[in-house]
Amino acid sequence: MRIILALMLLCSVFTTHAQQSVVRFAYGAFGTQGDAAYVVEKDRIYQACGPFGTKGPCLYVFTAEEVFHSADAFGTRGQCAYRLEGDKLIRSNGAFCTKGSCALLLEKQKVFRGDGAFCVKGEGAFVLEGNTTFLAEGPFCNKTDAIFQAQGEVPMIALLAILAGW
């Protein structure tokens, strides 16, 4: 009995330690679920391999406000890619995240393309609805087809980094 109890405790420690979320491709107006695209685990975004979301090489390493390119497949922090300032995702570069031009602008559930250093709102890019992300078009961000569906908790900075590269 003690052995079973110890094994259950050990398994619960390992499952809470390695919490991962899978971002899958989605298709059509209703968001039909497809193969895995990205795996988000702790502070890293990995490319997914196979339909079930096996971790591939690390693409990005993120903090609460910054997203860095991965210097290798294991998730060593490289050059800065994006910086999150409030509801604005700004392209950045260098080791100290020197700000560049605006990439995305978040307004509630709508994501717009941003232009220039002052994040002038451009065309609609994406609509976030629950765990599904839809493409959007026009100045009013009209929802079209689904592109991603998240399984698990994906931090907003990680989702915006994925969408900025899309």
C-alpha cells in the first residue's frame, strides 16, 4: 500500500512539474482541430513534431514582457524578438531588447497589425475566441477562418509571439 501511495505521489510531482500546452492548427469557420503546431512549456515555445505534439526544437524563450529567439534547439536564450508593452507587441532586437516597430496591437479579443514606432492601428489580423484563434480582415477585424486552437493554458505573450510570426 505504501509503495502504491509513493508512486502516485511521485507521478503527481512529475505531471505538475512538466505542464505543457499544445497549440494545434485549426481549419474552417468552426475551428476543426488539426495536427499540433507548437508546444508551450514553462517559458519556452517549441515546434511540435507529429500529430500528437511531441516537442521538437525550441523556437522562442519568453519572460513576462520579452520574447527571445532560441539560440539552439534546447532553449538557450538568444537575441530578442519581441517586447510586450501593455497591449502592444513590439519588434525588438539585440540582447537588451532595443525597441523597433510595432508588430501587433491587442484590443480586447481583436488583434490588429501595428505600424511604426507609435503602434498606429492597421488592418485586422486575428480574433481570439475562447481557445480558438481566427484570421481577421478589414479595419473592423471581421472574423474569417480558424488557424489555431490551444489545448491548455497558453500565456498571452506566447500566443502573440506565435501570431506575430504568422
